[in-house]
Amino acid sequence: MLLGVNIDHIATLRNARGESDPNVIDAARICMNAGADGITAHLREDRRHIKDNDVYSLKNDLKFRLNLEMAATDEMQKIALDLLPDACCIVPERRQEITTEGGLDVYSNIEYMKKYVKPLLNSNIEVSLFITPDKEQIEAAAEIGVHFVELHTGAYSRAYGTINEETEFNRLKNAALLGQKLGLKINAGHGLNYNNVHRMHEIGILNELNIGHSIISKAVFIGLDNAVNEMLKLIR
């Protein structure tokens, strides 16, 4: 499995003082030098952490693979078509949420999403849809014509170590298998950490894990390069 490191909370820490430290470009460079396969950054509508100049610097100043997380809005589509990241992951977004709380409802918005992703795909951007591991959402994503989905692992992560762990894990596994059967490549992420990530090996067909908060949290104590290395040892 590949590892994409989400550096949003490097920007959160920087923005706490309104200055320039810690530098998100330096953080991205450390992650990649430590062996990460790409950098993920979520440009939110309210710009609470990652800013516009961050994603342009990540794309233009560095030669790393950039995955832009974004809402399905006209503003974000325009930015993506100008920026041309290697990949876009379309996510749901609410101003009040602390972090992304669920998956994109592709099933109920299938015609809109078909039109929305078409110019992105035509610009040779890999498009992924961040969805819950449910049959109807997987089938809708396949119908839209994207090549990737990212399964929301939040329910599994919360259930880890409880009586609900197997239920939530099997939801992920069955969704991944269905997606593969329908021709989709499968990524996963949200809430994965150093304790629960090992079970992703049991799914076997996952292409990439996108992990941010747990890596950045670990880095406070052992350094960012060591935190990335420890995660890589667990997923490879």
C-alpha cells in the first residue's frame, strides 16, 4: 500500500500564531524524504488550515505527488483546473465540523457529480470520491466514471477494540471488493492510526492510505521523519 501524508495540521499549528512556522513546504519535504508516496492537503472553503498559496507552492515548488482534497463547489473546481494537482479527492464539507464527518452522498447527487468531475478527468487529474463503505455509494461512483474511491474508515477506527470492530471492518472489506469488481481502484483513510492501521492488510486490494492527524500527533514527540517511518513500517 502507498502512503499519502495529510499535512493539514502542520498548517493548523502555523495558523495558531498567524506567522510562518512550521512551514508546510518543509513538512512536505520531510515526509517525502522519509519515504511517503505523496502529500495530501485539504483546501477548505473557510481556509481554516491549508491556504491557497500552500497548494500552489506544493505543486509548483516541489516535485512530489499532490492530492488535493476539496468540496464539490465551483470555486474549488476552478482552483483545481488551474492548479492541476496529480489527484483530487472530492469530499463533503460543512463549516461547523471539526473534521470530515462522513462520506460524500454520490448516490443522491449522481447527475451533478457526473458533470462536476468531467472537466477534472478531461484535464488528466485522477479523481477520487470520498465515500462511506456502502453498496449504493460504490455503485454510484462506478457509474460516474471516476477511477478511484477513498473509503471513509472513520466508523472502523472508532469501533476498533470494541464489539463492533468486525462489523465495521467487514463493511470496509466488502465495499473494497465490490469496488474492485466494478473497476474502481480503492484508497482509504480517516481516523487510521498506529494501533488500528494493521488490519488494512487484511483487505489486500487497497491502493493507498491517506493519514494525517495521527502522524502529525506522533511527530510532536518523535519528529516528523520518524513518525512517517513508523507508519510506513506498519503498512508495508
